[in-house]
Amino acid sequence: MSLFSVFYYLLALLVYILALPYLIIKSRSSKYKIAIPSKFFLFNNPSFKTKGIWFHTCSMGETKAIKPLVDLIEDDINISVITNTGFDEAKSLTSDVRYLPFEIFLPFWVKKQKALVVMEAELWYMLFMCARAKGAKTYLINARISDKSYKSYKRFSFFYKRVFENVDKIFAQTNIDKERLEELGAKNIEVIGNIKLAQLPKVTKNFEKQKDILITAGSTHQNEEKLILDSYDRKYGKLVVVPRHPERFEKVNTLIETYVEDKNLSYHRFSKKEDFSSDIILVDKLGELNNIYAISDIVILGGAFESIGGHNPVEPAFFECKLISGKNIFNQYSLFECVNNYKLIENDELKQTLEDIKSLKKSTLVQKGDLEPIVKELNGRV
């Protein structure tokens, strides 16, 4: 280990010792009773059993993003994560999933792997150093440095230079990211776009575009349909409601029937008539959401007006819909970063937002990514 590595390790050890009382208390909570003992005490968190391609991600969004890549890799897959939701998502991709231990454990925990592939901003110094020291080729993929974080990175450029000394190759999102990474000391950078957009939504059935404005409330949950109906006025356009879970179709149908009773509004269920001739339509069939987004003008994205965590904004943005969401998007932050022009609102702001919808720009996607360079690298060189 270099002098810098020894100093860094001792500093990390000091932080760990000072944080021990807090960690012990937090480990008793139901939310962290598995994650904290795994990461900070190595409880039920052994080294990977097999030598393969080791992916490291942070949370659910980043872990979802590597699925198309994992499917194309011709080798054993190991995944480490930081969060509970990331762990659950990673278990759907491979059986070899671990919480990444705190850095003081990594020199002893890391075993030889063919490659370490780290997603986005997980720039842990000991992680890259230990993996490379044990013989793995090291990669940073989907790398980006936002305008907001650029100044912070530059202030600590002396540290990031040390990190990048242990990174063999970087796949960056844009040329601007490449330039910023090079300023921080990174080398061997290839620009391939945002890999979260490597696989985009597909239309399986073509519906006719409506002459009237079409508002789609997509992937809605309990209480969200009522909020949307209470904020709705026919002058905004036709309303299509697509509940997230099919077991709620009947309940939402009853809610809409009650809503239209004393109003001059027509209504039908999509399972009875596959068109958009009524003022309000309940889509009580699975697999139609992207087909409907394709002809929609406005999308009210469910899952974020309640504390659900939000849903995928890439789908409506791909079809350039005006996009409105609640603020509870904690499971979808990384995907919202892939979207230009969307509006996050409080629940009581929905009606006013629809009133002012002309001022809202159509959503679009940022630069789309290409998985092929990464797949070629991992399948051919490690």
C-alpha cells in the first residue's frame, strides 16, 4: 500500500470507531437491521464465492440499469450494493449479491475477480484499489459529473486523481463528462451515452391519435385516482386512468362510476371497448401503457403522489409527453436524471398545474446509450 493508502485507511478506521455507537443504535431499526450489520460488521456478508464479473451499484435505479448489460455478459455475475432496495433488485439478477462493506474491511474482504464494473458515482477509493491489487480490471460505467456537483469534485481533485489511478477504463455519458473527468485525472475514457436509455419503450399496438388532448394517469395507486379525478376538468382533455395493479381495477371502476354520476361525462372500460371515445376511460388491461403513452399529450405519472417511490419517467418522455409527477420519486431519481422537462408538484398543486399546462414543455430524453462497447470489453478482454 502507498503512503496515501495507509493514511486513507487510518482515517477511515477513525471514522468507523467514532461512528460505532450510532451504527449500533441504527442497526436495531427494522429498516437497517440487515444492511448495517452486513456493511459495518460483516454479519452474513462473506466474500463472493466465484471469480467472475463483479458489478457494484448503489440503489434500485442503478441496479435496474445494469440488467440489460448483465443479460449480455458471458460469465459469472457478482453484484454488490449499498441500499436495501438495491439489494432486493440485484437478487432478481443473480444469486451472488452482497452489501459492499465499509472501506476498512475491503483489503481483507475483496477476492480476485476478472473485472470490477462500477456504476456512475460510486467512487470508493479502497474499492478500486483493492480490486485492482487482487488482479481485476477496473471499469467505471455511465460516468457523469453534473453541473451541480462539478465544483465539489474540483475542490477534492487531489483525492479523485488517486481514485482514477486505479480505474483502467471509463465509459462516460457525454463529451462534457469526459472533459471534466480528464480534468480530475481520469484516463482512457470512451463516450457512449447514458446506458439507462440503451433499451427504450416499444409500441406493440398502434392506436389512433386523438383530435382532443389526451391525459393519461399512468401506474396509479390507492388514493391517487381520487386526487386526479378531483383535479380533473373536461376542458383539459380526455382522461385515461391506468392503475398499476390489476387487482384494483374493480375498485377504481366503482370510483369513476361514482364520480361521473352527477356530471355530464361519458365513461367506459377499455376491456369492453378498446378506443378513446369517452371523456374518461379506465384501462383495465395489462400491457397497454406504452401504447397509450404513444398517443398521449399529458402524463400524470402515479406512484409519487403517495409514498410509493414513483415510476419510470423514461417511458412517457420517450413519447415526448408533457410529464407531471408527485415529489415522492425516491426510487426513481436516477431515471428522472435521464429526462428533460418534467414537473414535480405537491398533491394540492395538480389542478393548477393542469390549468397552466400550456406553459409546460414536452419531456424528452437525454443522450441515449450504447451497451455494445461495454459488452465487447467485458466479453473479449477479461
